[in-house]
Amino acid sequence: MSVSAYVDEAVERLRRLSPERQREVMDFASYLLDLETRESERATQEVLDDPELMEDLRLSEEDMAAGRIVSWEEMRDAFEG
């Protein structure tokens, strides 16, 4: 099922609920969004706290600025032989 179909089905089901249940669903959806945000922030902080990874990122930015890059197609072709 496509994302659009899931959204359409969710909206239809939400419309059939009582106003009280609609509020409960919206509260739960807010909770899930907050949880997702916290997980994303935690993952970002893990990257920021890893000195080796941060150095790799800095070096990568230098490589890009100096033109030392290849396209993903070139990488794919090199590994597929």
C-alpha cells in the first residue's frame, strides 16, 4: 500500500471516531512524532560526539572542495566490474 493510501485510510478512520477518540489519536500521533524527533536528535548527537567520524566528515568536505570526488555511478561501475 502506498503512503498516500495509508494517509487516506487513516483520515477516513479518524473521521469515524468520536471527538474524544479523535483527540486521543492526535495525542498519540504527537507522542510518536516527539519520540521520532528525540531519536533523530540522539543519533545526531552520537555522530557529533564521535571525534573520528567528525574528522572523516571534515576530510570529506575538503575532498569535495578540492574536486576529489566521483559519482555514485562511477563507484558502482568500479565495483560491479
